[in-house]
Amino acid sequence: MAQTVGRQKFGDRDNTIKYNFEEVSEERRNGYAWFGNWPEKLIQKDYPKWKKQYKIQ
């Protein structure tokens, strides 16, 4: 099995996994919001609280 941890992954309509955004079908590339800063609050605020709650270093 190929190492995929830390690599971007994109799902295409045919249920294939693409590792290069340019390989995703045009309909999928242009019809969805793939990139953004949505996890920023989670990483900055919620994740540290979760780590503390479960005593994770």
C-alpha cells in the first residue's frame, strides 16, 4: 500500500482517489469548494481543548 498520510486526496465522481487536483474531472473541480480555511478555528481553539480533555501531549 502506498504511503498517503499527509497527502492531499480528492474524490472523483467515479469513486477514484486522485492525489493531483488537476486529475479531478472538470465538473468536480469547478462545482465544489475544495480549499479554504474552515479548520482554522478547530485547530486554534477546539483541538487544544480536546487534547487537554483527553490528556494528550
